[in-house]
Amino acid sequence: MSPRPTTPARLIPLAGALALLSLFLWLLVRGFLRIARYAPDPLGLLLAVGFTTMIVLYGFIHAGVACGLLPVTGLPMPFVSYGTTTPSKIALPSRAT
């Protein structure tokens, strides 16, 4: 049997996933290089690094689970998943930084 040809309809979800992961990568760079660098004190630096790492790590873990590379963990996708505690858990650090 010959392999199935790749159609544009099969590439659209891949493009969306790569776009979402690139936004999380942009958030990581912005959080580390812009926000944490210009923090006025060590506490601000640690808060910026911690919150940025938490949000981006959740995003990459969720992407790994969706691709089948990691076991199912139950972590929500930041800024994308809808639930009762997700918006409040993510909104506080994003407002603080």
C-alpha cells in the first residue's frame, strides 16, 4: 500500500497547533527577557519568572498530552481551556506581571 497523500485539510490543525505553541514561546521570551529583566527588586524577578514558567509549562504539557507524547495529566491549556478555576488561576499571574 502506498502512503496517503497529505491534503491541506490535514495540515490546518498542525498549523493551528504550531501557531498556539509559538504564542506560548513568545510569552516565555517576553516574560523572561522583558518583564523579569526590568523588575525593580528580586521579588518581582522571581514572581515574573515563576508565573511565566507556570503558564508556559502548562501549555507545553497540554500540547504534549494532545499529541500523545505525554501521559494524560488533567492540566488545562492556559488562556484556551474553559472551566471554573482556570481563568482565576491564570488571570492573577498574568495581571501581576
